[in-house]
Amino acid sequence: MASAFSPAELTWEWTETAEAARRAARACPHQVLTTQGHVLRTADFIGTLAVEAAVHYLDLTVEIPAAAAPDPISLGLVRRVLDGLLGESPTDGWDDLTYVLKGTGRLTLTETERARLGPAADRFPLFG
């Protein structure tokens, strides 16, 4: 989709879609839902979509210098998911953006980071 639109059009589409998803989530009366053969709590499904949106926002804006910075709340949510997948929080002192980029494979770990993470480094990226 990114190649089909100008950055301004893509930003407009993203904003409109995100707002529609937010309104739908608030209006949803169901406690659970079924998707792809799984039953999830609605809140967990919405959280999954928020994590996916945060990561793909970074993918879409990496080459757009004028793009707004990612929302700190969304990066914090992705950090919590990465911590859960890793089973701990890395002690490298990464800010949320760096952790999200490294934890999802958008940035590779340096040899120094690999050494500090020890065996946990082999689990990176935690999801792609």
C-alpha cells in the first residue's frame, strides 16, 4: 500500500483507518471474539492490533523524515509485548524505539549487544 500512495495520502489513510478502528473498538459489546481459529478476549485482540499498527507505522515512516514520531504509549505497549516474549527486559538501556526496532528485527544486534544479552540474543528478533 505504501508504494501506491504519496506520503501525504498514506498518512491520511493511516489516520482515518486508525480512528475508525478506535471507534469500532470502543463500540464493541463482545467480551471475546473468534479470529483465525482462535478465541481471544476482545481487549487482547485490540492490543494485538495496536502492537501491529505501531510496528508497521515504523515500517511506513522510516524513509519519511517529516513523519511524526511514533506515539510513546504505543511503543511502550510493544515494549511490554517484547519483554513478555523475551521473559525479561534487556538491560542494555535501550529506549523504547531502539528496543522495538531491535526486538522486531528492523535493526540488528551489535556484537557488543549480543555479548551482553548472552543466550537471549539468539531469540532476536522476538517477532518480525
